[in-house]
Amino acid sequence: MTRQVETLNEGNTKGGRIEYVAYSRLVRSPLNVRRKPPTGIEPLAETIAAKGILQNLVVHEIKGRSKLPKLGVCAGQRREAALDLLFAQGRITKDEPVPVLIVSEGEAVAASLIENREREDMHIADECVAFRLLTEEGKSVAHIAALFKVPEMVVRRALKIANLAPVLLDLLRDDRLDYEQAKVLALADDHATQERVWNNAPNAWQRRPSELRAALTKAELDASENPLAKFVGLDAYEAAGGYVMRDLFSDDQNAGYIADADLLHRLATDRLIEVSQTVQSEGWSWVETRTRGDANELIRYGRVHSTTRKLKKDEKAELAALVAQRDAAHMKLNAYYDEDGEEDEARHDRLNTAVDVATHAVDQYAERFEMFAPEDMQRAGAFVYLDDDGFVTIERGLIRPEDRAAAIGDDAMPVTATGQSSKPAHVTPLHSEKLCRRLTAHRTAAIQAELARHPNVALAVLMSRMIPVVFDEHYERQYPEHAIEVDLRTSRGALVKHADDMADSVAWKEIEAERAKWMRMLPARADALLPWLLDQGSDIQSNLFAFCVAATVDGIDGSDRAHAVNSLADVLSVDLSYYWKPTRASYFDHVSKSRIADVLREHISPQAAAEVQGMKKDAAAAAAEVRMAESGWLPEVLANRAVPEFRSYAWADDDGEADDEAHYAGDDPDDMTGEDRHEAGDDEGLAEAA
């Protein structure tokens, strides 16, 4: 059963002919050059079942005893496998007609190689237009996605590209417009805007995706970053009649640009007013609402005293579950920081957002157990505002500036050295915890190298740790932060652990050279150390002492904050730009491309920043190293020379004077003694949550 087709395949060898043959005659050819098992058979089978075989197979006759010879498939192995699957499923019979191009056995290998090597994939522009044509035929997005076994989002993105102006689609086909540029231009729905933005960018740097995006969205608000948009939500904004310029090529559910800022602000204000009315019903004298918190404004307000009630059993369990979720989110983020390879900004943002959400949930739940006296609530109030992540923040127990004079004489009014809110506004860190530890490891090594040269400073540093222990009654209840470990743990291993480029640093080479020198001089047995030391001169003793003290300095920290090690850096006048250089290995490989551009923009030029925007991450990091390596620039973590503030908390007496028995209260509950926690009314469950 054969049926010859007059129209031959383009490029057929002489004498070849296309015929329809029964499926049962097809077998795998031993001359097929593709040995790797085919993939994607199921979606191909579905396509064949729906549309039939649109491209013939290439076969040759296989000699045998049968009157009707079998046909070996030398090109079209995936189509043959798809037919096998349909036959096994009972969806075709053995008599199913299959179009084939019959070639001689001598031409079979060449035909197989030609089809596999010379095949040209469909251009992305034509593929997107083809999807659009299917929708114009009445096919739904879901139908197209099921037909080609792809997610619906893939089809929607293709349709977005197909909506480009015809002139831009032609540029895309001719490779004069790349896919990344097309994705950005597709943000605009009307062809006139697309063409205007493209034509208004005559220079190559202006046609980089970032520049095109900026030109398209300069009047809109980025919904993925704007706190009001996060708070209101795109669904609520659109339901109120707002327009969103959607970015279908981002996995962020809030990807898009808000066109009506006034509507967004009105919706956010209405929701905040509802929240403030609920807070007002708690019994406060006043409640004020802000769409954004202002730390400078809150500093001027006083606070009334609050207590924390004891949690019930079910409340402890619920709080523990929230804390477990928060800790799990932190672990996932830390695991990401520990991974090697190029930074995934989208994944980092998702993990960071999950941490923010989980932390906010714990904070909100803990606030439920804060109690205020009714008489205090009658003279105090609350602020309701949004933080930078779009979360509602409620500051309760505030005393207005004009009312603070009357409240000073109240025993329940805490007096702080800073006068700042006990709950600072959330700020997303500029550098990750992993990068902070990397940078502060280099800071520590530099200070160790300098301290080893100054025995007198090393002696003073060690004595400043010993004296409060020896004279504990004189320094009772004072716990300042220190930069050295008094139990004689060196930080050598930690430096290498947190900075894999440490071995190449100036400080490390100097420290290790000094270490090798002392190891050659020291006795082999520990019990011989004391006699050996007593035999040495004061210069040997003092220099060795300085090196040992320096080795205990530990300034490694996972955040950019005030640190006690900075006091040593100031005393020693350490120039960190001598010890640390901004290179790919030390910095640029560990931050996003946008951060690289920000650094270049601020310290080199806007043109330098624009140049890296269109580069891949590796190329951008390499370019930044060339520009910045000898600039003397330091990232904020290393430029920060702040030291921890020695704060004290006390109760005001009737004359408004603070109690003399002031004591230090650090940011970490672990810095307080058990007695301190008890006096602070720190409930056990909430302390664990913190």
C-alpha cells in the first residue's frame, strides 16, 4: 500500500520520491547517525495526534524475505518514536498512512546527517507570530499551551512579543533588535510608543535594555519596589481602575509599573485610615497616620512604659511556629549566600522578601502581648505608617513633644541616652551577610597586622579586657563590646573561612610571614615555654606578646554596623585602602550588576556606569575591576568606622534626674544577664522570638 506524491521535498536526491506508507512498515534504521535516545516524545505525539505529520520521514528499503520490504527510518527518529507511542496507546492503527521520502541505501547515511546537521530552528519572531495567528483562529492560551506542552506564561510572553510594531518585528527577524530589547519594548502596548522609544535612542548605549526600560517607565512607579504598591497590591489597584504596565518577562508577581500614582496613594491612605481606626478603638488619646515613617519625626516623641503579659500555652505554640518559619526563611537565605556561582538577583529578592514577611509576622504577633496602663493610654497615642517593605508598622505609647515636659516627672517614663524609638524602621541591607563577613574578615586581618607592630597598644587592649574582670565590683553591670577574645581563641581559621581570597591579601602575607618567624624561634615543647620566655629580652617578649594579642582580634560580622574593632582601627590609624582593593574576587563578583553600575556612577562617571549596563555580569565585574582596583575606594562596610555606643537606661526620679545605677543594654538579649532580663520584664517566649 503506497501512494506516490508528485511534489517532492526540496533538496531531494535524484530519484527520491515521497509516498504514504503504512506505519507497520517502519523500523529503526541501523544507518541513522543519531544514537542518543530522542527526548520530548510525548508533546510531539500530541502534536501529531492533533495536526498529523507535517514533515515526512526519510527511509530506505531493508532487504528481507517479505514481499513488501520494511522501510528503515534514517531521518525522523523522534517522529517515528512518537508514532510508536500513539500506536501503543491505541490511538493509531498499523495501517496509519505516514509520509516518507524514500532514498537508496547508499544515500541513507548522508540523508540522516544532512537532516540532523542542516536543520535550522524557527526564529523567535516567527514563532511568536505563529502563536498569535493561532489565537486569531480562536484558540485559547490554555489550548495552545496544552498543544505544545509549555506553561501558559510561555505563550503569554510570546504573544507579548508578537504585539510589537511590525517594523520592530522585522528588526527582530533581521537580528537588528535582540530578544532582551524586544522584551523591554513589549512593556508598552501601543505601537506608537514602542517605535518612539526605539527611534529616540539612536546610540548603542541608549538601546541597552536598562536604558529602554528607563525611557518607557520614567513616569511610572515600579510596583515591585514601591511600598505603597506592595501594601495595596496590584489586584486592588487594578480593581479600582488603575492601569499597570505589566512585565510578563519577570517571575515577580508584582512585576509592573503603576501609571496612576494619585490613585495608588488614595487607596493606601484609605486602608491606613481603617487600620488607624482599629488602633484608636484600643483607647489611645490620639492616632496619626503616615504613608511613610520618618525616624527623625519619631525621635522627638517620648514613650510611656509598657509591660509584656505572660503567654498562654496555645499562644506560645503559635509564636513558636512563626519563629520556626522565620528561622527557616533565614536558613534558606543563608544557604543561598553560601552557594558558589553567579548571583541570581531574582532568587535573592524572593528569599529576602520571604525573610521580611516571616520576621514581620513574628513582630506583629509579639506586639499583641504588649500592655499599657489605661491612664497612660489616655495621655499617649500611636503612629500608623508603612515601612520600606510595605508592611504596616504601629508605634504605640508615644508622648507628643509638647506633652513631654509634663511626663518627665512620671516614674513610668523611661529616659534613654539616645531618645530614639526602640523599634527602628526596617532597612534592607546594602550588602549580604556573606559579603559583610568577607569584607570584615579583611578588615580584621589588616588590624591584626598593624596591632602586631605596636606592643604598647596590644598591652593596653588586653589590659582593658582584664581590668573589668579583676575589678568586677567597680564595673558592675557594664558590658561594653570588645574586639578580642579573652579565652585565647585565635581568629585565623575564621578569616580564611569567610574570605577565600584571604591568602592573596597584603595583611595575610604579612601575618603569616610573622607567624613563620616566631614558629622558628619557639621551643618545640609547651612545658619549655615559660623558661624560654624568661630567658628572652624585653624586645622579644613584647613583640611576641603583640603578635599573640593581635591574633585574637575578631572583627568578623555579618552586618554593616558599629563594631568595637573600629576603635582599634582608629587608635592604630589603619588605612584599609592599603590592605584591601576592589577587585572581582574581593567584591564585584559578589554583588549585583546594578550595584556595580551604582559604584561606577558615583566614583567614576555616569558614562562608565552606562557601559556596564549592557554587559553580562562577568564582563561588568571585570570592567569594574579595571576602573576601580587602584581607586582607593572602600565599600560602606569597610568605610564605616563607627564604634558601639555605650548606652544606659534608667528610670527618672521625681526631679527628672536619671538613676545613678545606669547599666548597658546591648542590641542582643544575650548581652544581658538573667537578672537584667527579669528587671526588663522580658517574657521568656518573646525573648526567644527576638
